[in-house]
Amino acid sequence: MSTPLRTYILQYKNLFRKVVFFCTCGSSSNGHTFRDIESLCGMKPIALFEVDSRKAADQNVATKL
């Protein structure tokens, strides 16, 4: 998780009513990032979305959502 994201969550998490997590990365995060964010927020997301470089190269990825 990036430092700016961690700082944002810590500063505003008390204002969150619902959360959605999305991630763009060079390779799959294996869920570590989402677990870390969930732990820091103290709440489960209502949805998750991750796009890694492999998925981004797939021109049909938008039809799979």
C-alpha cells in the first residue's frame, strides 16, 4: 500500500460509511493489498476490483466486468 493511501485512510476512515477497493498494479497483488486496506479501514468492502498488467493487456477485459 502506498504511503499516501495509508495516510488518507488513517485521516478519514471515521467518515467512511461504505468502501470499495480497486487496485492497479504491474502484477497480481495476491490479495495482500486488499487485506491490508480492509484491516486499516476496519470494514469490509462492498466490492473489489483489481487490474494487473496482464489483465490490462487483454483487450476484452472490459467485457468481463
